[in-house]
Amino acid sequence: MTQLQQNLSIYLERRVLTLFALGFSSGLPLLLVFGTLSFWLREAGVSRTSIGFFSWVALAYGVKWLWSPLVDRLPLPWLSRKMGRRRSWMLFSQLTIMAALAGMAFSDPTTQLVSLALFALAVAFASATQDIVIDAYRIEAAPERLQGALAAAYMTGYRLAMIMAGAGALAIAAWAGSDLGYDPVGWKVAYLCMMGFMLVGVITCLLLHEPEVDLAAQQQAQAEHKQALMERGWPRPAAALLAFLKSAVVAPFAEFFQRFGWQALLILALIACYRISDVVMGVMANPFYVDMGFSKSEIATVTKVYGVIMTLVGAAVGGLLVMRFGTLRILMLGAVLAASTNLLFALMSQLGADLLLLTLIISLDNLSAGIATAAFITYLSSLTNVAFSATQYALFSSVMMLLPKFIAGFSGIMVDSYGYATFFIGTAAIGMPVLLLIHLVTRLHPPAK
């Protein structure tokens, strides 16, 4: 067996294949409450301003650190005893996603917009919870030598799910309803099919093994803190609760700030702003395609299939560039590319609908996003202490999305007030401060290289 074959054989390892399936389960719900939902709403005649505010349901991904300690340490009644702490929360979140997707399928935005919003919010919260669990499972399920392969398999499954939730949902809606014009039946069938695809995650969860993690040290520290509180006169229930909160909630965050000092605030600012250009622009991307006159099949082919493939290519290129030039240099490159490619959308808004131009712009935009994502994930991983990996990673990934998602809620107002061209130029401009933050982080010599 050649060295190349030996390297590739790792992707046939059972735990790696498991992460591929879990990546699919994790990636499927995101577009169903973000880009695909924006398309559905716009086609149903919902105003761009309302669509912008609707995107706030995805803020659940930005605040998941608030409940990540509970997911990490709190057992579910009966289910945790039968399946273990990771698998029980995983199954619970997946079943909740399926139920909420069914609720979205049977909600018509022309008459039941509030109902649709509530079900979308439930999908977002359950999906964010699933992400917390899968991230923790990935870290605990395999030794360090397999973590790179696990991450690659997870990302591939995630991106394939985005194709399904984007191009797949649009294609099903066009097939069951109408390719041009609004047909509620098509969207109902599409979302019910997406609910069915969540069975990939459910079946995987039922088949996989609970990771073996030694919690003795954490439990001992928690017990000692509880005993100390009781010796000071605290009642047993109150002492137990405070000891749990210190171990599960306070310790992971305190360790991060102790390790980096005041530089932690600068690092969190960089994390919060890094994806602001592409996230804010992304809410209005599908309404822009609809208003430009592109059909569902054209958008599905170019933006959802070819675009996601180019993202994967960009991620592979980004990984090689990080190895060659270091994380922070490629982090800077990714920030420049992510902001500057938004200007191409402003150009198309002036030139009019052209399928070839759309293909070129989507190719460059997604290639840039892939490079930026590869560098950013590497940077986030370098910041995480393996002793608190689940909660700290949830913190970083939450901060990453919170500010961009909040600002994205006003994107519809911006477009309605100033037009698409000014909006796209504005999204490029708000990405410029990120370059200063990266420069400052580089000057301060953080651990990430």
C-alpha cells in the first residue's frame, strides 16, 4: 500500500464516516431557516423588511453558549440513562428539529407568518443544540491523530446537506409546485422531504457508541466545592446548585480569560466581526436573485450546487495556504476576499440578470468564503482548551454569528431605502475593520500561528 493510499484509508475509518453523517444532520437545518426560507418568503410576497427581521431566528446559533454548559453536563430524564449524555441530547435535538420542520411545512407565510416564525425559531434552537452536542462528540470520540480527518468528514457532510437544503429544497418545491411563481404545495412538500432527510442523523445517533470520557476529576472538584459550601452553612440543594454552576458554567469561561487576560476581549471582537460581510449580505442574496428574475432551477444549479462545490474547493485551498503561510496571514486574506467579492454583486445589480455573470460571481464568492472558513476554523481551534472544548467552542462559534446575525436583521430596510447596489457596497465596507483587528491580534502575538 502506497503512502497516499494509507493517508486516504483513514477516511474509511468508522468514526470518520460517522462524522460525515453527523455533519449532514448538522448542516441540513441552517439554510431551512436562513437562505431557503428567505427565498420562500420573498416568493410568497413577504416584504424585504420582514424577511430581514425574520433572519433573527438564526440568532439562536449566536447565543448557544448560554445553554451549552447545560447540554454538556445536565442529563435528560430517562434518555440519558439509556443512551448516555451525548447521544441522548443528540437524539432529542434531532427529533425536535423534525417536528418543527413539519410545523413549518404546514404554515403558509401568506396567512400564518407568525406560526411559521415560531416553528423556524424552534428549528434554530434545536439545531444549535445539536451543533453543541456534535462538536463535543467529535472532540471526545477519537484521539488527536484522527481529529483532522473527523473535521474534514464533518465539513463535507455539512456542505452536502447545504446542497440538499438549498438546491434540493428549491428543486423539490419547483417539481411539486411551480418553477416560477408562488405555490404553497411545493414548499410544503419540500420541507416535509427535508424533515425526512433528518433521519440520517437519527439513525446514525442510534447506531453510534457513546464516547468514553473520564469525568472523575470534574466530579471530584464539583463535590469538593459543594462540601466547602455546606461547611460554610449553605443548605445542601443550594450548595449542589452553586457547585454545578461553577464547574459547568464559570470554569470554562474563566479559564479563557485567565489564559489571555485583556487580549481576550480583542480576540472576541475579531471572532464577532470576522464573518460580518458575508452573513449580512447573505440574507438578501436570495431575494436579490428573485428580484433579478432568475428561476428556481437557475438559482439551484448555480448558487446551491456549483457554489457549495466551490466552497469546498476554497476550503481545501485555504487549508494548504494555512499550512504554507500560517493562520493569521490567510485569515487576513480571507477577510479581504470576503468583503471585496460583495462588490461584484453590486456590479450585477447594475448590469442586469446574466446567468454567466452570476456563475462567475458565485464561483469567486464561494471560493473566497471557503478560504476564509478554513483559516477561521483553524484559528478558533487554536484558541480552545481541550479541557473545556465543548463549552469554549460553543462560545466562539456563538460569538462568531451573534453580531452579524443581528445586523443582518436590518438588511431589508437597507435595500428598501437605498437599493441593492448601495447595500452590497455597504456590506463590503463593514468588513474593513476586521483587517485592523487581525493586525492588532498579530502585533500582540497570540498563541495561534
